Amino acid sequence: MKRDVEFERKKQKALEILSGTGMWRSNYAPPLYWLLWRMGMKLRPLPFNTFSVNVLLSGGYFALFWGIFMWFSTWQPRGYHPLTALIVAAGARLLFGLMMAAFYKWRLKAKQLPTWEEL
């Protein structure tokens, strides 16, 4: 219970700080995050997540939607093997996830934001 209250306090403080930075709200709390927060998940706003969590989350949703789109629009009509499609989507997940995690890390430093632990 105490951890829930502490997380909510830090999340609200982080959102207050981020809203004053000039960053787009969708860059630090996209609609998917609002949905997950309402479902009770304890995810830090994106710039305050760890690098690895940002790689997994950003790359994961990208690969899912991009992979499905590519499968139906390009790969399946051209006869790609499903395993090939999965490998390409996994590579895209890693690449996109690394780029987005680096972006969030850079935004944290560029805006001179505190760490999650300092909130």
C-alpha cells in the first residue's frame, strides 16, 4: 500500500515537472500509458524509465504494429516465410527501441530533469 502511494506521488511529481518543460505530452505520457495507468500498472513516465524498459516497451509496441502492417501489406503477398517476418520484426524492435530509449535518456539530460529516485 505504501509503495502504491509513493509511486503515485512520484508519478504526479514527474508529470508536473515534465509538463513545464515544453515537451509534448505524447513524448512523456502517450495515450497507451494513460490506459495502462488506469489499469493499475506502475510504469514510470517515459523519460524516467530505465534504458532497458524503454527499449522493451518502445520497441515492443512498434514491432507489433509495424510487423502486422508489413505482414499484410508486403510480406505475405510476396511470399515471405513467417519466420523471416518475425526475425525482421525483432530486428526492427531492437533498432527502434534503442533509438527511442536513447532519445528519452537524452531528453532527461537535456531538460536537466531529476532521476526517478530524486523525485
